[in-house]
Amino acid sequence: MVLDLVVIGTAITLGPLHNSAFILLLSSRRGARQGLAFLLSWLANLIAVIGVVVLLTGGQPPARHTVPSTGAIAAKLAIGLALVLYGEHRRRRPPRPHGPPRWAARIDNASWGTAAGLAWLLQPWGLVGAGAATALEANLSTAVDWLALTGYCVLATLSLIVMEMYAVWAPAAAEAKLNALRNWLGQHQEQLIVTLSLLAGLWLTAAGIYELVT
């Protein structure tokens, strides 16, 4: 479970779409506040999903080879296959120009609620679902699993935490460097999406098959 959560959390935090949007928020007139609203909403979504899983299981993993256990593994396998197919589809399609999103021009006037809603919209729900399916295995009577779930939520938010702290502590330097990072993400968006989708998808597929046959 721990290794699966590390892979999923890393794939989530490295996603180019939400990181580019977050940098746009940080570059706006009330950047640090809007960035904080986005970050807290992002983290709250992750915690809420894990919380629902824990409530359903009571903090105890379902027994192996039961319907809930097999269903969770099958869900993880299905998400893995979907990610592989999606990544391959993006790899094969002709390259398309990526301009700034239409809402970028109105970002200066965005409210905290808009920034929070944007975090919900841009969250990679397929990977979040894979994290939820993996969290079904958590046994909350052990400190290790508590740390694993906490670490997963922090890891999946880590890029946002780092950028928010940088923008607060060194705003002048952060603006130039984060805008350069956003430009780089825009230029390599397709490659990043394809790579993350294929790597995470192949891992989840392999893990799901292994868990089903053992």
C-alpha cells in the first residue's frame, strides 16, 4: 500500500495542469491569498476522499478475496488501464498549440471561492480514485498506515506547498522563476501528461494484476 500511495501521490503532485493554474493564481493581484485558497481546497479534497474510505472500512482493511477487497483491486486495475489508454491516445494524436486558458484573463478578479473551485476542477480524479482504492487496505490501528495516508495527502500537495511558501517568503524572486516554470510546463505539457499517465497507469495495472492473482 505504501509504495502504491507514493507512486500515486508523486503522479498527482507533478501534474502540469494544476501547477500551471496555481502559478497563474500566484501571479495575480492577490496571489498569495488565492494560492492559499487553492492549496487548502486541493488538500481538503484529498483528505475528504480518504476520510470517506476510512468511514466505509472503519479503519480495518477488508479480508483478502472478499467482494470489497476484490472490487477495490479491480477498480485500481481499471484506472490503471484507463490511464495507459489515455496516455497512449495523447501520445499518438497530432500536437496541438496550448495557449493560456480563457479564464486566465479574469484571474485578477477571481474570488477565494473561485480559486478553491478551480482546485476541485483541476484535481486528477482518476488518480485520486486510485488513491482511494489503495487506501482501503489501510489498517488504522497501526501508526505506519496513519503516516502513509498522511504522507500521501502531503505528497500529492507538495508542489503547491513549495510554490506557496516560495511566493510568500521571496515574492520578487518567485514571480520570475515561477513564471519561467509555467512557460516550461506549457511547452512540455503533452510530454508530461503522456509520461505521467503511462508510468502511473502501468504501475497500477501491474499492481492490480499481481494483487488479483496472489
